[in-house]
Amino acid sequence: MVNRLKDKVALVFGGGSAGEGWGNGKAAAVAYAREGAKVMVVDLNAEAAEQTSQIILSENGISSYTTANVTNSVDVQKVVSDTIKEFGQIDILHNNVGLPQMGSVTDISEENWQKAMDVNLKSVYLAMKYVIPHMKERKKGAIVNISSLAGIRYIGYPYPAYSASKAAVNHLTSSVALEYASYGIRVNAIMPGLINTPLIYNSISGQYDNVDEMVTARDASVPTGRMGTAWDIANAAVFLASDEASFITGVCLPVDGGQSIRC
């Protein structure tokens, strides 16, 4: 389908990629544009944000980009204000920023624990804090928060701070969804399972002897026999952001090849 998001504006936090290839946020930003949305790409890394925006522009889409520290209230508020100034509105808020902070509960420092909470949870809170009043005034809007399968079950990695923060994102999603449902604002989350993106080669590969072992093990852990791709997440995000999902809110959707229901 095409033009499911025509005349809509999407604000994508974490719209760059952690390396060469397609990260979840990068794919989502491009997928939104391919469905007709104007897209503001935000990332801590200016080069990564620009690259995503340039892909959209090269496909005759409409996009701009900027940088921000999503844990900083001033930065986030400015991005929201600048997006409204440039595009006139925000119809879709996509919160993709995430940090798989490693360290078991007895080993992780208090500083790294808090860092995980700030990056994974506070960023979602701040983005919604400044976007929702605009959506509330317009009486419409769709928010897609990227959580994780780790928010509902142990998936084999020593990162309780990540798991706890993503569980909190799930509960934040459902509570905000109920609070603002009467204003026409829908809030949903996607819980990616094991996804093959540049991030895993930077942040997860150290848990294995080598990259090949990581890929083989992660593929084998999924009932479908393979990891997902960033496009699996992006396609789910487009659906949740579109009017096709107009009666869906407060959902935490697993996109995981069936891993969440495997015993």
C-alpha cells in the first residue's frame, strides 16, 4: 500500500543507525516517508540523522534532520518546537532510542544503571511530555514507542537495567494510552525480539566468542529460524501509526518470530 500516511508529519527520535545498514529507527523513518509522511529525523549523531534524511530526499520524500540528546529536556522541547515550526504539526511520534546496557544486577554500576533508565525510559517520557500537548490540542495523534521483548521475559543477556527500563516503557505506554484516548491520541509499543541490525554488532557481539556464533545462536533462538530485520519493525510501526490502526491503543506488540510464546 502507498500513501497511508499522506499529509502526516512524523517525528522520529533515534532515526539514525548505529552503523552501516538499517537500524530500526532508520528503517521506520524511511518507511513513514514512503507512505507519504513528512519526516523529521532526530539522532545524537548528526551524520547518521543526515544520512537517513538524505535517503528520504533521494526518493522524492520530504524530510529534515536535527540532533538532540533525548535525555535532555531542553533539547527535546526544542526539537518538538522546531518540527512544528517547519512542518506545521506532529501527527506521529516515534521513540526509537535505546541502550542495551550490559551488566548483571550485582556488577552494573549505579551510574550505568541510571544511564539505561535515562536513555530507554526518560527519553520516552520527555518526548511524550512535549508532543502530547500539541496532539491534545489537535485532538489526534499516534505514538509508537519501541520497547523490547526483554521487557516481558528473560532473553539470555545480562542486562537487567535494560529489561527493567523496557518493562517500564510498556507500562508507561498503556497508562498514557488510557489517559489520552478520549483526546484521539493513540499510544502503542512495539517489542522487537531478536533483530539483525547494526546495533547488535556494536553492543551484543561481545557476549559471544565471535560474530558468526552470535548470528547462529540468535537465529536458532527464534521459532521461525531467523532473526527479524529492521523492516519488520518499521512495517509494524507504519501500521500502528496509520488510520488502519485507529481502534488500537495501549498495545505492546511483539514482533519476534514467535519467541514470546515459546516455552
